[in-house]
Amino acid sequence: MQLTRHSDYALRLLMRLAIEPRGLVTIQEVASDYRISRNHLMKIALELGREGFIETVRGRGGGLRLGRPAAEICIGAVVRTTEDSFALVECFDAAHNRCVITGACRLRGALREALEAFVAVLDGYTLADLVARPDALWSSLRAPAPALPAGASQNP
């Protein structure tokens, strides 16, 4: 299973907010720190704000901050919010399933069980668990940007 870039960036945004000593951080700062798209982060921030994971403060000196303590933000809940679909294979999507062996196949059950186990593991972690070593995260954020392969774009 692979999480979408949307979920990846959402988790990174939350981690960045959790280690922010000033309390507020701007989208531009996060985009710059992670070297990712500001526009994509804006969409993610809107979604996380609607769900209460973050708060936005408008105006001069505004920015983003966590909407609740990091220890109260369940990683499984964030992933459920940010993933559009957990349809690992065609038969998980009844509206588009064209697989001819669906009725007899046991793969679907095995994959569903694996998916449930995956999300259950994430439910065992909070944002506080992910940022337990803020100094190491800060060091990584402040490290020089890795060299991009020839022809690669910095903003996906």
C-alpha cells in the first residue's frame, strides 16, 4: 500500500506545526522547509482546518498552529481524513469493479484484513509520538537541500 502525496504532506505539515516553538508558522515557511508546493499545502491546510487538526490565524503575524495538542491527534484519523480511497484493488470499488473472479476470489478478504491492520497500527500513534525528537527534525529541516537529478522539478 502507498499513501498519496496528499497524506504524506498533511502528516509533514502537522509534524512541522508540532515542533514550532513560536506557535504559528506560515504555509510559505513549511513549503520552504520541506521544499514542496505551497499551493498543495494550502489545500491540505484547508482540509486539516475543517477537520479541527489545525487552526488558521488570519492577518499580519498570522499563520497555522495545531488545533489540539499533538498527543490528541491520532495518525490513523489523519490518514482516514486525507486518503480519498483505500481501494487497494479493483474489487474494493463496487461501482467500477469488472474483475471476473470477484465472487470466488479470496484475495479481497486478505487485502481488507491487511488494510485494517495497517490503519490499526497508525491508530496506535499520535502526532506527539512522531515528533518525540524535535531537535533531530529541526536539524533535518535546516540541512542543505539534496541535489536534484538533472531535469527534476523542485515543486511537484
